[in-house]
Amino acid sequence: MTKGNYYTFLGFILIGIIFRLVFETFQIDWTHTWAYLSFLTILSTYYGIYSQRQNTKEEFDFTMDFKGGAQGGSMFALGYGFFTYIFYKWIHPHFLEMFLSNRRHDIMQALTDTGQTDETIRAALDNFNSFAELIYVPGNLSVITITSLVFLSIVYGVIFAVIAKFFPKFVNQ
């Protein structure tokens, strides 16, 4: 890949960061982040195939198209994963604490409304706390983000490689 391609992938990462900060500023539900992350992964995967085809004169097959797409999407995933760690560690360190306390309250309220015993409520909260200690820490959440986005880029890479195999003008000019 050329230097310009790296700047393009950096642009995709910056767009993802801007969207995340806008969502946080306007207090838009954080569960919507996967919609724009999926879209940016699609764009970076397609651009990976496109740039690989534009920068070489080789004959392309399915494997090379897949590699270009997966590489492009993975670069985006890695950059956004680093941002996820920075976001939850330093930019908004109390987000996960607030999320967990709200979720604990919801669990207690739901179990109290259904008439569960104190022992059952305590067991459910202990179970939730042990689960939350594994998932809702900045490092683990960053790894989950990277893994999920890399998996998406692999899936999109296969899809785009199949499309490029049967419709080469999809990628070529």
C-alpha cells in the first residue's frame, strides 16, 4: 500500500472517532455505535480491495482481493480499537462505572418487581459483577472491539472478493 492509502485509513479512523465523540456529546444511545462502525468497516474493506487493485498491475484472484479487503478493514479495526481503549481509560473513564451501576439497578428493580428473595437478588448481582469484571474494563472492551471489527472485515472481505470476481468493474475503473 502506498502512503496515501494509510492516510485514507487514518481518515476512516478519524471519522469513527468523530462519530463516537458526537454520540457522546449529544448523549445518543451508545448501542447505535455498531451501525456507523459497520459502515466504516465496509468502506475501509472496499477501499482495501480498490487500492490494492489500483496500485499493482498483477492479475487478481479471489485470494488477493480477500487479502486486500481484510487488510484494509483490519487496519481500521486496529486504529479504532486503540481509540476505544483511550476513550474508556482517559476521555470518559466514568462511562463504564455509570453503565454498570445503571445495569445493577435495573437487575435489582426487575427482580424486586417479580418478588424474588434477597438471596436470589444477591446471587444475580454477584453473577453480574463477576461477568462485568471480565468485560467492562477498557482493555478487554478494546480487545472485543478489535476482534469484532476484524471479524466483520473478514466477512466483508469475502463478500467483496466474490463480487469483484464476478463483477470486476465493481473495483476497476
